Amino acid sequence: MRKLAQAPNIAIATLWADMLSNAGLAASVQRYFLSGIAGDLPPDQCLPEVWVTHDDHESRAKALLHDLQNPPQRRWLCACGEHVEGGFEQCWLCGTPMP
């Protein structure tokens, strides 16, 4: 087993592990219930972790996790000539919807 990442909360850790499992990589969440003792232990030691079961799946799992954490930004050119970036589905200048 290899540790892939530390998640900010249990919901995100579960989402990451499920995404890896759906891609055919056996993954699990460790430290699932440890958040309850934060304060007795340092908070950074109580965050949930995502682990991959098979060592040879580590590189593929890290690549998939990186793609999930860093989605591509959309960029499109509006009919008015304005470049619109990010998640905007409407031009901020003229209000035209994204094609």
C-alpha cells in the first residue's frame, strides 16, 4: 500500500478514493474517524488520507488524482471580441451566452 494524498476532509477523501476505484485502481481512505481527536493530536495528523492498494498503481493513481484536483480552465472568444476565461458561461462584457 502507498499513500497518495492527504485530503482536507472526509468527503473529499471519499470522492478521490471512489474516483480511483471507478478507474480500476483499488484505493482506500485511512484515518477516517481520526478527526474526532484533533486537539489531542496535531490537526494535520488527523486529516484523512487516500491510499492505493497496489504499489504498481501509484503513478497512474497520482496522475488521475492530479487531473481531478486541477481541472482545465475553459477559454472562449465571444462574438464581441472579448476573451472569456474560467467557468463563465456568459460574456461579462456583452452578456452573450457561451457558444
